[in-house]
Amino acid sequence: MNSHVQETSTPPPDAPAADGRSARWDAHRAERRRELLKLARRAIHRLGPGASMDDIAADAATSKSVFYRYFGDKDGLRQRLAEAVIADFHAHVISAGRSGATEHEALHSMVLAYLNLASGSPNIYFFVTSTGSSDVLTSPAGAEPTGMALDGFFTELTAMMTERLHVHLDATQTTGSPVWDLWPRAAIGMVRSAGELWLRQDPGHRPPAKDLARGITQWLTRGIDRPRADDESHDFQLESETDPAKGATRDARYPDQRIRGR
């Protein structure tokens, strides 16, 4: 008689319990990394975007080897710091673009949010945007992303501006053309170039952000021709309110959000 052995499935053994010491060490490293990023941000805010790792470590009262241990090299530190800074840009610039009632207002609010953020700490801005890798604005279409946080931000911004451009063209019954497809990235390039030139000016002599934002919006939508007195279509007055503390008019919907050396 043939014997029959019934096969039974044996449940796998339970996974080993997590090592409490390892979890505590991971938490310690994460906290230490956040602390070093905060110290590096303050150092760059004070010392400028060209600060070396030695400068940053000295300002943070630690050694360069500590920063290398946590970030690999200066580009690694730049990438981690950029992620935090670009998150601020994403939160305010993208949301500003989606909040505009008209395409003109959307563009103006994005430019104003960008300028306000960058002007909070030009040193931090230039540090996180000056990379050795290719830039999304200059790299060919379809190129592999560099992995920098800035690339993802500009890619999403380009997509949103393309979407709003098509809405504008449809509303004005303007026939599309391959040339229009270049406008979003070209517009971002103009905003960035003008903004960076503005940031390098003496803060005591450069025009207010709101004036530059209106100027850039005018350049991008109507060129450099002065609007005619009878042309009401250019008038896209935004809601404003008076700041009683300063006795000045400011935009009510776009608060003064800035990058700071926190």
C-alpha cells in the first residue's frame, strides 16, 4: 500500500523584533541632520552662497568631516537644503498661479511670490540654485532629470503655465502655433533672469518687488510698448489693502513670504 503524506503549509516564523537601539540611532541621525541643515542655512545666509564647507563648518562650530558624514559633499548639502527651500517655492508660487482669477493675475501673482521668497535671503537662493549639474531651463527637452529639487519645481511650473496658456488662447480664440509651446519655458527664463539681476542690486536702490512683478508681467504679455490710454484690457488691478503699520498699500492676497536663513 502506498503511503500518503499530507503536505501542510507551515507559516513563516515571525519577523525579528525591531532593534530598539537601531531605531534610536536612526532617529538621532535624522535629528542631527536637521540640526546641521539649520546651522548650514544660517551660515550661508550670513556668509554668502560662495561659502566653503570649511566656512560653513566653522560657523556651525563643528568640523567639515561631520557635514561630509551626513551629506556626502557640498553638492549633497546643497541638494538637501534645496529640497526645503524649493518646498517653500512650490507651496507659494504654484498655489499663487492657481489662485488667479485671470491669466494675467495668475502670472503676476506667481512672479510676485517668486520675488518675495527669493528676496528674503538672496544668499540662500543663489546657493541652492547654483549647481554644477545641468539646469532644466537650459537642458534639451526630454533630457534625463538631474535629480535636483529645482528641476522638479521648474518642470511642474512649466506644465502649469502651459495649461494656463492654452486656457488663455482658447478664451481669446487665438490660433495655436508651435511657437507658443516655447513660451512657458522662455517666460520662466525671463522671470528668473530678471529676478536674479534684481536680487544682485543694492537693496536700498532696487525697485519694490511689486513694481518688478508688474513690469515682468507686462513684458511677458504685452511686450515693452506702453499701453494706450484708451486700452482698458491691460488694466488688471489686484485687490489691495493698506498696511496700517507702514501706511503703505500691499497686495491682500499674496502675503510677503520670504526665504530666510532660519
